[in-house]
Amino acid sequence: MPKFILNCAVTGAIHTPTMAPYLPIKPKDIADQAVDAVKAGASTVHVHARDPENGMPTGDLDVMGEIVSSINARCDGVVCITTGGGINMTVEQRLAAVPKYKPELASCNLGSINFALFPVAEKFTEWKYEWEKVYLEGSRDFIFKNTFSDLDMVFKIMGEAGTKPELEAYDVGHLHNAHYYFQTRQLKNPVYVQFVMGILGGIASTIPHLLHMKQTAQSLFGDKCMFSTIAAGRNEFAMGTTSMLLGGGVRVGLEDNLWLAPGEMATNNAQLVEKMIRIAKEFGYEPYTPDETREILQLKGRDKVAF
């Protein structure tokens, strides 16, 4: 059967506790849902940390350490630590977990964009925590900063940690940003790029856009380039399936989408993983195991992480 990388983004920094009672915010809950996602068939898990008291995205290294060490102790999934963090963090805070924990994989955001969450705030009148509305409304005047100076620092830190960058491209120009580092040999094949689609401020979730991103990535990095696709919200499964059929990977998870089906909220990340696997099997596909993912992405292995 043809195979694909199935990534599960467990909690993220976009959705807030008011939006879904099932969004994991405590370290134990985040780790438990990540482990369940791997057991359900996820190849990798993408991890953010949240303040266990109120669910606000946090750069607290102890919280991140508690999460990733628990995941690593209980399953063989590839752990991808975020360097996207939350809109309340500096670039330095977002990067701090990489040199400390030296993960196999970490996200690398390829360019600065308007990252707008404020339209979501208009759907709610009551909030579980005071920070939520302020956080979302604050994105109206927010630039997700990822300059070339920032990227220089990211590639240096990841190189020293032996961590492979999962390249997050929110628009086609970001692929050309990555190509600069490919030309200077700071980025080497197999390049692993993830198309982030459907964020207001970035490229929209449409099949023509996905085809353009794929064609551009392969023209810049060659046939050894591995790609995966995120589609925020209701397009998650349709765009993920299209990505799979085009030879790429898929990301699902409560970071990107809270719904299992129209009118039915997902109660955990494993449900989203299981649904994607059911769809994949209908087309004769199955996800790579974590160890197969390590091999195909040429990761350093679990024994070389610091958690």
C-alpha cells in the first residue's frame, strides 16, 4: 500500500478553552492525547505547551518538558516541538525548547505574515478566561515575525541540536525563503515542508493553491522533497486527502480543526487520526509508522533527544 506521513497537532495556540471543552490544556492531558494519537496511527505529534491553570499558550520550558518526556516514555511517536509558540511570545521564547530538549523534529516558520485570529472572537459573547478575547482581538494588529535574521538563528540552533526542521510555508514566497537556505546548504534533502493553508493572512485552502505549492516546492528542492498539508477548519479532511493523493502527508488535530463532522465536535485527537486513516484506507493508503517516518526523513532517532 502507498504510505503517507500522518501528523497530529494536539493543542496548538489558536483555539482557546471557550471554543471546545475537549481541547487539552494541562500537560498530562496534552501528553495523553498525543500518546492516544500515536496509538491510533499518527506518525508524528506536533506539540505546544499551555498554562495548566488557564490554557493560555506558554513558552514555559518545564511545562514543555513535562509533556514531551511523558510522550516519549509511553510511545514511539516522533515528537515535533513547535517554534511557532503563541502570539504572546517572542522569537527567543518560541525557540528555547529546541536547544534544551533537542527533539528529532521541530517546526520552522518560513516568513513573516499577518496571522489573524480576530474574526473567531466575533462568534462568542462569553469567555471562560479573560485572556481569550484579548489574545484573539490582539491578532488584528499582529505580525507573526519570522525574518531572515530569525531564520538564521533557527537554522543554527536546529543544526547544533541535530533537529530536523519541519518547514512551515504559509504562502508560496515562503518556499523561496527556504530555498535560500537550501542553496547555502543549511537545509539539505530530504527537505520536509508543510503547507499551512486557510489562515487569514496566508494562502487559502483550495486545490489550485495546493497544486501550486507542491509544484513550486518540487521545482525548488527536487523530487526528494517531502511535503505535507494543513488546512485550518472545515477543509482539513478534504485538503488532507487531496495532499495524500498527490503524494504528500496530512496533518490533523485539534490545533487546526475542532470538528469530527458537521455538527459533531471531536472529543479527542485520536478521533481525527482514526477518521483520516479510514479515509486513507478507502483509497488504498496507510500512514507510515513512526520508525518508517524516522527513516524516510532521516531523523536522528529517539535515543538522541534530551527528554
